[in-house]
Amino acid sequence: MKTKRRKTREQSQAETRERLLRAAEKAFIKHGFDASPVEAIAEDAGYSRGAFYSNFHSKDELFLALLEQKRREMEQALDEVVRREADPARRLRGVLDWYVNQGVNRGWLILENEFLLHSFRNRAARARMEEFNRRRFTDYAALAATYFAESGVQPPGKPEALAVLLFAAAKGLDELAMLDVEGAHQDLYAECRDLIFKRLIPAAEKGR
């Protein structure tokens, strides 16, 4: 009979953090950041208040850890898009489609806006959100620079500007689409996306 191997301290702590993150994600989406007390998050994850503070110094730190985890997940998803397509133009098309469709995740949009609202009222949180976005824009800008370089064409703007433009356009349109309960304006929002995103495709296709 095999003896069940005990988890190491590191494995146990990682599992605790993961369960707390999942419980927090559910609470923040359902109730909002301010209406989700630490005690409720810990209880839903199956732990005590003390266990929460053994892993996170504050609810702000927990939220940032959750956002960072989501950022890594999106990076992995984007990396999969890149690896699937060797042709530079088609790869760029896939990347731009990813930019548009990442907002389909309603939960992610709610999470991001919850912390954004919190950061408007809290200077320290605002600084953390700015740093989070800076890393995200740096990653996206590096990808944009790489794709256009592989295509052998000049991008229509600085990679940093393209990264911010694509992010702002996708986020703004996703928010409008989420408020369009009856779906009456989805075609209009799709046309708006095309006006922005499809203008980048011809430049890459010239390098084919």
C-alpha cells in the first residue's frame, strides 16, 4: 500500500494562495472590491483571517496578485497565438484578433474596473495600477515591434503608442458592448474595431 506523500510547506502555501485568489476573484466580480471583506474571502476559501494575512498583507496586495496572475494568463494565451502562426502577417492578424476578443471575458473586465475605481480614491492603489499597466504596455509594445520587424515594414507609429492605442480601444469598446444588453449596437462596435485594427493589417501584409 502506497503512503500518501505529504505536501511540502511551499506546496501547501501555494495551494492556500491559489484558493484565496480564486475566492477573491469570485467575490470581487459578484460583490465588488469594497463590499468584499477579508474575512468573507478567507471563509469562502476555507481558511481563517489569520491564514489570509499569512499570505497577503492587505486586500490591495491580494487584488494586485490576482491582476498579475490574470496578466500572466493572458500573456500565455497570446504566446499560444504567436506560436500557432509562423507567417508574420497572419500572426499579426491573430494578435489583433486576440486584442479584440480578450474583452469577451466579462469577469476580467469587471475585475479591472473594480480596482480602477478603487485606485481613483486611493493614491497608493493608483500608483500600483499605473505600474501594472506600464508592465503590460511594455510587453505589448515589445510584441508589436517584433511583429513589424519580422514583416520588414515600418509600423504606423511607435510600438509603445500602438500598444496603448490598441488597449484603450479594445477596453473602451468592450465596456460599451457589455452595457449593450439587447445587442442593438454590436454591429456598430464591430465596425469601430475594424476602423482601428484593420488599418494595421495592410502594412504587415506588404512584407509577405
